[in-house]
Amino acid sequence: MYLKRLELKNYRNYEHVSLEFNKDSILLVGNNGNGKTNLLEAIHYLSTGRSHRTYTQDEIIRWGSDFALLRGRIFSGNNSNKHLVEIMMREKNDLKIKVDGVYRRKKTDFTSILPSVIFSPDDLKIIKSDPGERRTFLDSILEMVNRDFSSVRLQYQKILGQRNSLLKSAQGKLTAGHFQTMGVWNDNLVKYGTEIIIRRLELIDSIEEIFAGHIGSFFRGTVPVIKYVFSWQRNEKEPVNDREELPDNNMNTGNNLLGKDQLKQIFTNKLEENFDSDLARKTTAIGPHRDDITIFFDNKDIRSFGSQGQQRAAAISLKLCEIKVLKDRLNTDPVFLLDDVLSELDIDRREKLVGIINGRFQTFVTATNISYLDKLDIDFGSRFLVKDDTITKMGL
């Protein structure tokens, strides 16, 4: 699938723009602060039903307006299949979605129509920032390829909230009624939490080889390892000196994933072992909401010991893995959104990235300076100038 036409009304700095694209690479050029990223955000919103920059919908609505509208016409590769996705946003998270003129209640009713992957310099946070960024990376992919994952995750969060409320209300002392209720919450926390963990492990297992291939193209001879770190392992010392030790403390070792029943038993045992600590802190420290992933290059955790170049290559490689997963699971080509990423790479890595994406996906590229782009083997079918809250098509 690809985005044929995009219309925005009162979206961020745009009062009204209407653009048409072909299935090729599209360049958006302009100075910083003119709205290039806003345009990519809008495309990503049409794809996922959320912004990659803010959790507050009101920030998206243009200042002084009471609504924002996104409208996208989406075509298949041979134009035999077409969809119209419309998203109307109002203040206080009032959201209305229409697909082909029919109102939809759930975001999952349209998020697989135009899959997209967005990468910006800020996505280094996947590698460098707190575990929440890495969990969000995994879960956002799973939400796009599994229609029920969002509901499983939401159910888990509700149960987690109930358990934490019970811990706070106990005030250090639990009655028989508290214990009975806690048992119910524990059982359900394990039920839904295990489902989340299993799907994350399966996702990591499916991308390990692809990830290693991309890293090898950026850094020849480098041996990468992606390790899923459970909440009950977070305080344990991470092995970094012997690569053979890494999988021993892990549950995603190639295709040898733990069975669901075994994982449920471990999860249950860890909840019981940490109960006194949870009661003292009045919060739940065990579960997928506290899990993490760690990436090793040649036995070294790149978050702590990797160079800026290694960290950036790892982030890009994860995004390229995301493209592969979406393409395979949804059986369609995703749209790739590159927000001023090429300027952050050296010449060799620019060429490698362009070689991977060129001609294979509809790709939107933003840039402030296009002089270095002319040296790359990338054919922009159309170019747009972003300036003064407007977007105009440039000659080739």
C-alpha cells in the first residue's frame, strides 16, 4: 500500500494543505521549524492512530482552532484496492474515525491499512533512554500486526492498576479479604502478562537474524545479541565478558522459547517472592511493565559502552527489522518515514541505508540541506518545499 493523497486541516502549523504523491521516494526540504516533521507525524498518525511525539491530542490541533482533520487516500501497488481514512480530532481527546465513509470505533479497524515506520534522530532513545522506550518499540509493532494485542495490553494495565490500588489501601496490613482479592489479581496479572511476554519473545526471536545482518552491513565482523531482560532480572548483574553466558539468564535463545505454562509458573513464583517488597513500596515491581531489552555488540552493552555510531546503527537496524516484520505479517509494503536521519550518518552508512530502501518502499525523506542527497543513489520522484506553513511542489 502507499499514500496517494494527503489532506490536512488545522493540523499543527497547517491551516489547510492538500498533497498528491506517487509510489516513489518523496523529498521534503525546508529550514527547521517550518513543519517537515509535522507532515511525517500526520502520515504516521493515519497509519497508527497516534503521534510518535506527544500523548496529548490537543497539542496537534492548530492554535485557535477547535478541530483538526487528517484525510488520506491509500492505494495498493496496482491501484486495484483503495481506501479513504479520515480522522477528526477535537479537544479533550475527542476522536472520530471513518474508513471508506463508515465510522469505526476502534483504531485497530484501520491501523493495518497503511503500515508505516518512522525514524528520527530522537529514536536513539530506543537505545539510550529508559526501558519504557524499548518496551514501547516492541509493543507498537505487536499492536500493528496483532489485532488483539492492544486489548490484551489494556486489560493487563487495568489489572495492574487494581493490584497497585489494593497494595496502597492495605497500609502495610492485609486482611483475609485482601489476600483473597490479591490472589485474583495475581492470577489475572500472570494470565495477561504472560501473553504479552510470549509475544515479545516471539517478536525478538523473529528479528534476531535480520538485526544481525543489518549490523553486519554497518560494522563488519560485529556479533550482536538482543537479550530480553525480565523484571525479576533487572537488579541482577548482567554478564558481559563471555558471550556464551548471555542466553543462560535469558528466555529467548534462538527458537528455544520457554513454554507458556513454564513462564506462568516462574511469573507466579516471582510475584510471591516479591510480595513483601511490593507491599512496602505500594507498587508492583514484577511483570512485563518493568521488562527491558539489552543489545550487546561483541559482549558489550551498547547503551553503556557503545559509540554514538554503534548506537545509531542499532536504532536504524531495529527500524529496518520493523519494516521486515510489517511487510511479512501484513503482506504489504509499509511506508518509510525518514525525518532528517540521513544527515546524521556518515557517507558509507548513508549509502548502505539508501541501498536497502531505495525503490522498495514509498519513502518520505526530510532534509534542510539537499547537497549531500545528490551524491546518493536515490531517485526522488517528487520534491516539496516546506516554508511559511505551506508546502509547494518543486521542479525536478
